[in-house]
Amino acid sequence: MLSALKKLKQSLTKTRDTIFGQIGSLLKGRKLDDDLIDEIEEILLKADVGISATEKIIDNLRKKASENKISDADGVINILRDEISKILSAKRREIFAENSPTPLVWLIAGVNGTGKTTTVGKLAHYFKKQNKKVMIAACDTFRAAAVEQLAIWAERSGVDFVKAQTGADPASIAYDAAVAAKSRGIDILLIDTAGRLHTKTNLMKELEKIRRVTEKVIPAEQIFSRLVIDGTTGQNAISQVKIFIEAIGCDSLIITKLDGTAKGGVMIAIAEELSVPVDFIGLGESIEDLEPFDANNYAEALFNA
Ligand SMILES: Nc1nc2c(ncn2[C@@H]2O[C@H](COP(=O)(O)OP(=O)(O)OP(=O)(O)O)[C@@H](O)[C@H]2O)c(=O)[nH]1
Ligand SMILES: [Mg+2]
């Protein structure tokens, strides 16, 4: 099996080859002057790093250059990698508190097609491997095929599965699942919800209701909202997600589809501009393609194959 870093490097090939790797070739035989710094800035902006994070990185690069702290191309890359790693790690925190009471409930939300159901399947597998007792609840009663899709994931990872008929009230399924999770001694209950646009007030209210109802069974401190973001949408994802977070709150983010996209730089913009940490990243469509997010590894994979 590939190590986490190796797999990340493989997944980020396109982001690295088409964008961040270019900085290396740009530096060859050049002096680090204002023109070169401007060119690096342009590459970062094109790489979906976002204005705010780019400014931060470039300001630090300028500062180090003026202090004559950079002697060669490797020096520049090292500084960029360190700055990026710093931004990425600023808001990281542990997912599991020690001796935390169970069941934990993860409410998986996000706009349409971002990878929620797939992520629930991968997370179930991930926690099962850690010997946790996992339950999945299918609260997407919107799309006819959604429950079936999730049932397949649950079967693959061999975890408990709670579903209801299409058209049933999602909150009532969440309630039933919470009761079942509590009585069966489940460690983590993953609730898959229907994709929704942040602008659809009634759907946002439905999410609030799912949470409220779950809180009748399980203490609020054990319930977490996880927002799933499609990494291939780049900068567009950020403004959309900001509104989402304001409306329903969010404890952490899961960024999917970072494999095969050149937009992997968006992780830096997300860390800089959104006030919530990223705890997992999606690197493919299969069950093993989910990694806990590691800032240092990510920064390393952006520059080195
Ligand atoms: N390459 C890649 N594809 C992914 C990843 N995560 C999900 N997908 C694909 O994205 C598509 C949508 O995934 P779903 O899990 O159905 O998305 P969803 O958010 O549940 O969709 P709705 O419930 O319709 O809102 C599927 O084809 C998945 O295989 C990922 O990390 N990498
Ligand atoms: Mg889904």
C-alpha cells in the first residue's frame, strides 16, 4: 500500500506539474528580483491560492529576499513551502478528544454533487479500520437512488445502516438513527444528507431541523457539522461555502476530488479565508481514497514528486 505522502504526491501530480512545479523552472538561472517575485505572485494567483494567502506568501518572500536570506532556487522553494505549510496548519486541530463520550454524530452536508455520499462511505471504512463501531444514516430522501448508493457503501465496509422510504422526513430518520446508535453502543454515526444550494432557505432549515432533532437524543457537544467541498471548483467554492457556514455553522471541512485537478492550490485559499479547519481530503472514487489532512505533507506534495 502507498504511504500517505506518496499517495498525496501522486494525486496532486496535475496541480504540481501545471502550476507549482513551474516555479522551480522559473527560478533556474535567475536572480530573485522584483520581476521574478511578480512572476511567482502571478503563478500563485493562477493556482487558486487566492489573493489574501498569495499576499501573505509574497510579502514574506520579499522580506526574506531583502534580508539576503535566500541564496538559490532551493531557498525560494523552501520558503514558499514553509509559508504554505504555515497557512495550511494554522487552524488544524485534533478530531477526537481523548475519552470523548460516544456516539459522536457527524452531519455531512454540502452543495449538490460535492461527494458527500462517497465521503460517508469512505469515512465509514476509515473508522471501521480503527475498530470503531460505525453507523450510517441515509437522510437524503430527495434523490431516489441516494439510499441505494449509500447501502452499497455500508455493505462494502460492513457497518450498520439506517434508512427510510423515499419521501420520508430526513429529520425523523436522523432521530431514529440517533436512538439506534445510542442503544447499540455506536462510536460514530455518519448522517448523509441531500445536496442543497445555500440559497435555498427551506433546505437549509431542514438541516437545522436534523440537527435539532438529533440533539434530543445525543448531547449537542457530540454533534458536528462537516461541510463537503468539491476541490475542483476552485475559488468559486469559497464564496459559496462562506454563506453555507453562516447559515448552518460548520465544525470542519472535507475537501474532495483533489486527485486529477490542477486546482489543488485552493486548499491554501480555504485555510486562509475560511474560519474552519479541514480534517479530511478526498483523493479518488474508491473506498481507500480518503486521507486525514496533513499540512506539511500537502505543502511538500505541491512542490516535490
Ligand atoms: N475523483 C474523485 N471523485 C470523487 C471524489 N469524491 C466523490 N467523487 C465522485 O463525485 C461524484 C458525486 O459523488 P457523490 O458522493 O454522489 O456526491 P454527493 O455530494 O453525495 O451528491 P448529491 O447527494 O447528489 O448532492 C461521484 O461520481 C463520485 O465518485 C474524490 O475524492 N475524487
Ligand atoms: Mg449524496
